[in-house]
Amino acid sequence: MSAVFSVLAGLRSGLAILALLGWMVLGGLYQRLVVYPVVYLRPRWRTALTSRYFRGMSHGILICMRMGGASLRRSGTVPTTLPVLILMNHQSLLDIPTAGLMSWPFVPWFVTRERYQYGVPAVSPCLR
């Protein structure tokens, strides 16, 4: 019985990873084909539009993780109407979407290593 459960858990995790990869590809296409052109044409909409995009991507990432069996819980909000500094001990890849979803009305800007500027789907273009 436990062997069957183990196989099913592995299958569930694998499907969640495939869903996550698909979400990242779709999000990257949407970013390049919709978000960038609109921000270029309407620079005043940049903060609101990129915040919405970030939140949408974050929701999708966390949904994929829950599909794979992750248990996630958020509590509280970080008001971003005034300048605020959020310090995180980045222990997992879920810290970033969680911090973005807890911030309201705008998502925070992230200071990252220079090496993430290129080669990371959907992340690198956001950083640039």
C-alpha cells in the first residue's frame, strides 16, 4: 500500500512541476507580448500593471505548489503606499511570490544577484 502511495505522490509532484513549467512559459510569453508593449505605450501604468502581473504569476506558482502537495499559509499584509523595506532570509523559491502577495497595493522591488539578470525564465526580464 505504501509503495502505491509513494508512486502516486511522485506522480502528483511531477505533474505539479510540469504545470509550473507551463505556467512560467505562458507567463513569460504574456510578459513579452502584452505587459512590455503596454508599459512602453503607457509608462504611467507601469507600477500598477507590473504589480498585477507579478501577483498573477505568484498566485499561479503557489497553486502549482499546492497541486504538488505543499501546504502554504500567509498571514498579514505589508502596506506599500509609503516606502517600506522588507528583509527576507531567502530560504526557498516561495519567499518571493509570498512577499509579493502579502504586499499591498504594490509589489516590492527586489535586490538580487547580478547573475539572475539573464537566463531565468520570467524572472530575468522582470529584473531588467
